[in-house]
Amino acid sequence: MLGLKFRRQHALHGFIVDFYCLSERLVVELEGDVHDASDQQDYDAARAAFLEATGYRVIRVRNCDVTRGHLEELLQETLGGPPFVPPLPKGEGVRG
């Protein structure tokens, strides 16, 4: 997505995160109804705070809000700056 590579179900500091982008030190967590329980919310907040304290950016997205457009918008907001333009595949484009 947006030229970024993500790893699924990646281990970070003893936690398994849903998606991880190594180049941006970015974690994307998808949340379903199980995350509505107060004890789960406390755990999720503590886990996110720990990951952020160790230099990762954490984005939390409700399952019902997962669309390509919404995820791209969140990534652009989180990473800042103009929209990311992925490089052309090898062998394509104009060389000058």
C-alpha cells in the first residue's frame, strides 16, 4: 500500500502486531469487537504506549473501517508530508 511493505503478524518486543512496516517503524493494529472490553482496552493502550516509547508509531483501525482509501489516508496523515508515490517497477519509466 502506497509503496510501503508490511509484514503480517510480526513479533515486536514479545508482542504480535497485526501489520508492521519496517522502513517506517509503523504498526497497524486492526480491532474487532473483542477490543471493546475495558480490560482489553487497558491492555491495548499499555501495549501501544510501550511500542511508541520504543520508537514505533501505532495506528489502530476498527475492522469495520478498513478500506483501502481509509488506510491510505491514515498512512499519509501518520507519515506526514505529501502523498507517497511508490517507485516504478524495475524496467519501467523514463531514464534520463
